[in-house]
Amino acid sequence: MKKMIVMALGLLLSASLHAQHETGTLTIQPKVGLNMASVTKWDGSDPRFGLAAGAELEYQLSDMISLSGGALYSMQGVKGEDSGINGTIKLDYINIPLLVNIYAAKGLAVKFGLQPGFMINDKVKVSTGGVSAEVGVEEALHNAGVNAKLNKFNLSIPVGLSYQFSNNIVLDARWIVGLTKIIKDQDGSNSVLQLTVGYKFAL
């Protein structure tokens, strides 16, 4: 019985240490998916759903560990409604996820790292009575009597899981926690749940 338990544990360990790609391999993964974005400390706002799309490179350091980096277009921000007025704050970024991937089992990776981001679009869209208007966030704040500046640089911590199927399709789920304030000198940072599907190509 003891031998059988040791053999079973050995087989389990061997399977868990076997990554999807061999050590030293380099892959590229185009990917597309959905963001559910919100902003912390902005009470009364609802999530904004938007596109996430781009590509990531991954280098396999060992059976268990790889490093990846990429560039993703990411639609973020919030939505809200007040007295019949619908509003959407659109904050769009180019994010650069830099991740350590730990393969807990074949195809299954736990990932974490840092993600610099650069704001490339900021708009406030307001609609009421069938009429809509769109202006920049800083202009909207100025019109409301608030003298504030947007922080065009964003730093976040992404953590998540991915699973690679035998046909090289990869499902990825990440929670992205913002470390920097969206508006300078005011509370509120990005928080994003991101789900993507991609395909890995060997290079």
C-alpha cells in the first residue's frame, strides 16, 4: 500500500511539473475578450463593459515557470444614471502586462505581475431625452467647477489563471487592481475583471 501511495504521488508530481511548452520555447498569443471595469471610491457608479484585445509573448524558463509580456488595448471606466441622465466615463488604455506564469498542472497557469498602462482616450458621454453629448473628462470636470487633472499613466497589479487546451487555445481570467489614482489628488483607481480567449503560435 505504501508503495502504491508513493507511486501515485510521484505520478501526480510528474504531471504537475510538465508544462505545455518545453523549456526555452517562445510563443506569441493574439487574444481578444471582455472587460468588466469599475473605479474604486466612485460611489453610485456601475461597471463599464468593453473590449480587451492585443497580443502577448511568452518565454518558457523551465517546466513550471514562464515570463510573458504584451500590449493590450483595454476599454475601461464606469457608467451611471442620475435623474434620467445617463452617463459613461470612457477611459481607454494601452496596457503592458508583465507576468510571471507558474504552471500548477499541464496547461494550467497561475499568473501575477505588474502592468503599466497609458491612457489614450478619455471621454464623458451624457445622454438625456434622446440627445447625447461627448466631451473630454477634464473639460467635463472644469464645466462642473472642478479643477482637476487626469493621470495619463496607470500602474496595476494583475493576478489570474489561464488554461491552455491541447489545440493551443488559451482561456484567461484576470483581476487587475489599479495602484495609481485616475484623477490626480482625488481617490479612485481602476479595477478590472478581464476575460480573454487567445491562440498560441510557436516562434
